[in-house]
Amino acid sequence: MILIFLQSSVFSLNTLVTLKVLESNERDTMAISLKLIPHLLAWFGIVLILLRGFAGRRSVVTVASIAGFVIGVTGTCILFRSFPVAIPFVVVKSALGVSFLFLWGASIAAIYRSTGRGITIFQGERRGNFPLGAGIAACMASIVAGAICTCGLPAAGSTLLTLLLLAVAAGALAYALAYSAQALDKLLPNSYTVSLSGMLVAVVALLLCSSSSLLRLDLFSPLSMKVMKGVHDFVHQFMESILIPDHLFIRSYIWKFIGLLFGKEVGFWGGLVIWFIPALLIAMAIGFERLPSVAHLRQGAKRRTVMAAAIRERRCRLVIPLLSVVVFATAAYQSSFPSVEYWDPKPLPITADQSGEITIPKKGEIDLEDGKLHKYLFKQGGREVRFFVLMTPAGQLTVDLDACAICKPDGYGQAEGSVICYYCKTLIPLDTVGKPGGCNPVPVAFSVKGENVVIDGITLVNSWSTTVQATARVKEGGK
Amino acid sequence: MSENIIETNGLTRNYGDICALKPLDLQVPEGEWLSVMGHSGSGKSTLMNLVGGLDRPSAGSLRVGGKDLLALTEDGLARFRRESVGIIFQQHHMVPYLTAVENVMMAQYFHSVPDEAEARSALERVGLGHRLKNRPGELSGGEQQRVCIARAIINSPKLLLGDEPTGNLDHKSTIMVMELLKELRAEERFTVIMVTHNQEVAAWGDRTIYLDDGVLVREERTAG
């Protein structure tokens, strides 16, 4: 119940805060501070659950949580500071991904341990409730939480002094929150206990929930993307392995069916299956578990009491895997619909002059250098081409097709610090827009003549025809 | 000497201005068959309800099976009732659209989990093996009361309470029910407290107490 309450609080607060930030439309300090609230609340929940789970180790958990949070905040800041602009996010994201994978695996193992009778998975499991075990768990979860919180901050080039100040501020904040959690924990009745498995699931769920609300730390979309690509590659590899060049022999009506496999829905549901199948299998294993033998008990009422206790215990054990399924599903669902609204302007119709050149003034009715995505629609010879002009944060103008070479051309929207492919939901950092490859928008050659951006109309149409229209046919099941 | 299963000290129950049970001190040893007699309104059913955990006293102390019933919460009291007490009423209070065996299984359901084989065997013990699938309306008064006995003992209670269980029965059925209770008590070793107006029924007990206007006025041991 506590977990569900925390989950819903985090979600609703996150929505409110995001709306607030969007309303203000400015990255001022207040807006950023507000945006941190859901993450801090999630961390508060983690500390509370750990305090409850490691009853009797409250001081260790509190100290380790505070220390872990400060390490997470400063560590991520150092990463931001040490690497060039584009790299740190990959490092942070990978580190977080590995930590998540570890925590997720540990929680699944803990669930299994709590359900499989007499099976030991963790060596030295009894040490789990010792100060060292409690401290490590609290520290690890807090490092991840601290890193997630810091990712919400703008990646400013911080000096050593600001870094020090940030560490002190993080320490003070963590101190206040951890001791509030301790105070709340003391108010809760002793009958509310959290098992090791329940604790791990709750912590992972809250971390996942917190990270999924950060646009660039969303972990589920990449998973579904991988599934989608895996299915796509498998079909082609399978064809090639039986020496049938699929593109030549398979007719278009067959591709209409095979093409269904390459849809984003397959990626989404495939991702869900991978994500949830261990918890569901465990739930099923518990559901089909044999009840204890009561044949040796003479008195019927006693037999039934033992049986009822076993059924009740089985139901209680089912709660954790089922709850994990619910919270992971909620986080995955939220992850599929990032809470940030996209800047998605309607494409403006544009024409070429007699020499076939499209000329767009840099400073006219529209300011091309305002850092926003500006979409245009160019029609020639019955063909329609969508493209956009964008000034990257590095100050370079770029002209790109409103489509990539991989996905169906659903186009791009602009989010905070990135553009997003509407088809596969991949986020592309603004700094890499204009570079070819992958899910990046296909760059188009252009020139700047005086105060105008000039694009060759024929090049634009050819680029769209060669890279995009073929992709569109494949993705729609045509060939 | 056996321990007391029921111990009351100054047990009182008031309903507004009416004092249904005046301070009562009573001890019932484990395994005893206690008959409670008295006129209408003398406090017999009130005592029964208090001992069975169906009602709470206004004052005094009440321990049943070592449990202080005043200290129990509503949930605790419900658990006490389903685990420790079996009750047979004069009105049978059976579910009319359920069969005899289903009525017995209902008690199992509220206790722990239903077990049809055990419910059938309980009905066979009370001589109703041939009436398992009959609904209450298809059974005679004596047969219905025997279903109630099977229902009351199915959860192996420590205490069996009977609130005029033979009040609606003819002489032959009364004897049959009493003999059945005596037999079951010998096997299961539960304590019986039975409220009755009938001197002949009271004589089946080990001891009889007499209540008058909420006060214990007399008690006597049954000869033999």
C-alpha cells in the first residue's frame, strides 16, 4: 500500500511539475528545482522502505543513504565536467543501465528465493541484515538516485567551487530528507514490515519510475527498439541463411504480413515480455505450488487450519511478484509516453525559384537561429518532401529531412535538448543533429548566402526519394 | 483437577437502564456439561451471548479458554468464535437454499477452508448420511437440529453452546439429540453449556445453575 501510494504520488507530482515547467517555458532555477521534486520524493520513498526493511539498522541506513546520494550527485557532476558535452550522458546512462540490471536481477532472485523453498541463491544471505549489507544496499540505491537527480540538472560546465557547493547542498538536502524519512518510519505501526524481496522490488520500481520520468534516461524505449530491430534482423538473416534473397522473391502482399513484425507495437510488447517474464514465471510457479501434506493430522479442523495458512501464505507470496509486475508496467507505460511535450510546428509550404533553389531567410518572419525546429513542406512534380532547419546548441545551422533512413517517416519533434523520432521514440541529442547515420535525421546539403539559407530543390527531392520513400514502403509492408 | 475453561468475575450486562445480568461469578471446568435454567428474561441467553463472544459485557471480567474476551478486538473476537466456539440455536439458522452438507461446509469456509469429505463424514456421525443433499425445508425438526450439531462441531470447538436446542423438538427427537450430544462430547471432550427450560434436558448435564432476574440464585450437581 505504501509503495502504491508513493508510486502514484511520484507520478502525479511529476505530471504537475512538468506542466508547471512547460507553462513557465523557461529553465530558471525555480523550474529546475520543481522538476527535481519527483526524483527526491522517489529517493525519500527508497530511504523509507530501506529503513522499514532493515529495522534495527536505522542509523546505518540513514548514514549510507546520505553518503550514497552525495556520491551519486557529485560523481555524475564530475562525469559531466570531465567529458566532452556529448559523451557523459552515454556514460551515465550505461552506468545506470548496468546498476538497474543488477538491481533488477537481484530483486528477481530475491523474489525467487522467497518463493522457492529451501533454495539459497545469495551466498551469505544471512549477512543481508547486518550493518554492512544494509549499508551497501542503501548506499547503492542512493548513488543511483543521486545520479538520476543530477541528470535532471542542466549540464553546465561547473567549476571546482560550484561542484563543492553542490556536494554540500546535496548533503544538506539528503540529511533533511533522510531524517524526515526516519521520523515518518517511527510513526508507522510496527506491523508494517517489508521483506528483503519486497524491499528490492520497491527500490528498483521507484528508481525505474524516477528515471523513466527523465526523458533521456528512459530505459524502456531502447529495450523495445532493440526488440524491434532484433525481429527485423532475424527475418532478414533467416531468409539469407536459407539462401533466399527476400527482397527479390517475396512478393509485396507477403510483405504486408511480414511487415507487421517490424512495427513498433511488436517492439513494445516484446520489450514487455522480456521485462516481465521472470516475475510472471515466478508468480505462476507460486500459483501452481503444491500445498503441504496434512494427512498425518487427525483432527479435521487442524488439517483445514494448516491448509488455510498455506493457501494464505501462498497468496501473500504472490503479492510481491504481482506488485512488481504492476509497478514495472506502470513505469514502462509512463516511459512510452514521456511527460515532456514536444515542439512540433506544422510544416510551412515552400517553393523553389526558377533556378530550382529554395531560399529561406535566416531572420524573417521566422527566426531560424532561435534553436527551435522549423519544418517546411516542399512539393515538386507530385512529390512531397518534409524537411526542417535547426540551429544546434553549438551554433551551427543544419538542414535535414523530417525522416531518417531506418524508420517509417513519421517525422521528428523537439524535446528538451533533443529531437525525438516519432516512430521509434529514439532521442537524438541536438548536438548530433546534422550528422548522418542511424536514427538521425538525414542531413541535406545547403549553403548560406548572405542572410539566407539556400537548398537545391532537386537534391532535396532525390534525397527523399532514395532514402525515405523506400523505407516508408518497407515499414508499411509494401515492397 | 481440570482447569476452568470459563471464569467470570462480576460479569455484568446492562441494556440501557435494564440490567440483564447482575455481577456474576462463575467457573466452569474444562469438559463439564453445564445446564443453565431460569424464567424468560432471567439472563440465560445474555450469559450465553457473552460467553460465546457474541456480545460484550458492561462490566466485570470474562476469560474463556484462557483468553480475556474484553481485551480482544472485533477481529480477535471473530477469530475466537470461529476457532473455539460452536453454537446450536433453537431456531436452526440454516441457509435455506443450501443442502445439509453445504450448510456444514459454510462453517468450514468461515473457519479456514471447506472440505466436503469431512462435512459428509460429520453428517454421517450425526446419522444423516442419507440426507446430505437435502435442503433444510426437506428435513424434519430433529434432523435439522442434527445438521446444526454437525455444523457446530465441525471446527472442533472447545466450547459448545446450546441456546434451547431442543425447544422446538418433540420428546423422541429431544432424546435423540441429547444422546447424540452426549456421545460426541465423550469423543471430542468439549465443554457444553446449555440453556433450557426443560428440567429433564437440564438433567443431562453435570451441573445446573439457576438464574433469576440476572442473578445466580442456585446451583446443583446432577445425581449419578
